Amino acid sequence: MQGRIPTSAPHKNQHTLESTGALGPVLMATLRILARQSRLQGATDNTRYGEGRASSKAFLTHHVANISTAIQVADANSVLVAASHRSLRQSLQGLD
């Protein structure tokens, strides 16, 4: 996740957070190898693909999309937890 303070921010402490869900090169290479192996004769792909028209039926596309989504969700959860902790810290400072 990348965090940056916009130069034209109207508020002093405003932050913009981005999560691309990007996968590293080692993971992508591993997924490509697994995709090739899943197409070998005699191989069994037990992946449960979506049933909708827009659902990918390709091993690589399906797994990259799911892992990328998981990365984005984890980043969003991290931001929410940090915001919750910050809010609690600020509320407890007022009790001193």
C-alpha cells in the first residue's frame, strides 16, 4: 500500500491511500507455472470457478483476480484498524 499527502490537500493531515492489489514477480511466476501444470494431460484442476458469464474459467486469471482482491481487502482492513486505534488514542487523551 502506498501512502502520500496530496500537495493540494485542503486539510493539513489529509492522506490518500492506494492499494493496487499488485502481485510480486515471484508469485506471478509461480502462478504461471501452476497454470501450465494444470493444463498438462492427466492433470486435475479442482478450482471452483464462478458460474456467472463474467466469471473467469482460466486458472491464471481466476487466481490472480482472487489474490489481488484479497490483498486489497487486507489493506483496507489495515487502514480501518489503524483509524480505530487512532480514534481510541485520541479519545483517551481527552480523559487525562
